[in-house]
Amino acid sequence: MFETNTVIKKILTEVQLAMADGTILTGYFFTAEGQRLIDVMNDQRDFLPFSHEDGTLTLIRKSVIVSITPVEQDKSANERA
């Protein structure tokens, strides 16, 4: 009755998180194609899945995130270096 075949493709968005306790985490949020980080932070969920650089997955409560900084990956800049 409520079946759906809609598949939302998720991409990994690399970020650096500053946590309320002073911890800095670098890893990835899962976002839908075209979704902005501000949209992720303002959706209805209390927790977000966060993939650490080592591949482990943690659920992080949004209320303990102080700031999010996207990690820019400009491959053309790396190729010039």
C-alpha cells in the first residue's frame, strides 16, 4: 500500500565539526544530491549519521555541534602545487 521505489542517492560531504566540548572532528555527512549542509542541520532529525575518516559511523546529536566547516577539495589547485 505504501510501497515506494524512490531511491535517494546520497553523497559524502567532507566536513570539519567543532563540538561543544571543544573536540574537532573531520569526516563526512551523508547528503542528498544538491542538498546543502544548512538543510541537513535544519531538518527534523535530532541526530545525524557521521562517518569518521577511518570509516566508523557515529550518530551525533545536532545540539552538540557548534560549527560545521565544509572541507573544500579543489583538485585543480592540488595539481598545480
